[in-house]
Amino acid sequence: MITGGPGNRLQVIVIEGDHVSVVKINVLTVSEEARGELERRFAGRAGLVESADGFEAFELLRPVDGTDRYLVYTRWRSEEDFQRWTESQSFQRGHAQARNDAAAAGHGHGHGGQGGPAASGAELWSFEVIESATPAAK
């Protein structure tokens, strides 16, 4: 099921049996010169979301087709689990760490390098997974 939401948000829900997972895709517009900084910061966040209740998966997707948009993919047991994560101390700590790292390096407020944000824009897309496949057992 795909539904619209506020601020260019789409929602996707995954249904497997009685379980419905929620996928959040944060679309980050990143200039060529800021890509390394963005990737470094995501590598430094490792472990922050993995222990969150309801967390199922994370992927950072680098563009390869000439676009400047990175995709940050997370999958959650429910919308409520995702909302709890965004309100958690771990979430706040991760964003504070990015701000502190940037300030220590002289890079502004923490969302980027070279004196400004790594991402010049962001959108959050939300989805429910309605069908999923994994490799067949051998």
C-alpha cells in the first residue's frame, strides 16, 4: 500500500503474513564535494540504531547514475517504533555527535562539511512493505 503524506512524503507498508513493516527513506541531496563527509559521518554512526526496539534494517545508498541524491533506507516493525526512535536519546545523541564532529573540524552545525551542510536538501519517504522476496533455499 502506498499513501501520500505531508511534505512530499510517501508511505510504504510491507505485509508478511500478519506482520506489516514500515520503510523510511530519507532522500539527501549531496554535492560531489560533500559526499566523503556524508559517508564518513554515516560510518561513524554505526551501532546507534541497531539496538532500537522495532528496528529491522539500515542501508546507505550512494548514487551511481549521475544524480546527487543519497538514499538512507531503514525498515521498522511499525510506524510507532520509528517514531519512538526519532524521539530517543540514541537518535538525539547521534545527531549531536555529528554536530560536535563538524564543529571540531570547523564545519558548521554538524550536517555537513566545508563550512555548510553535507546535504542541501532532504525529504522523508515512508512506505509499507506489501511484498518481499529473499533468495530461495538451496
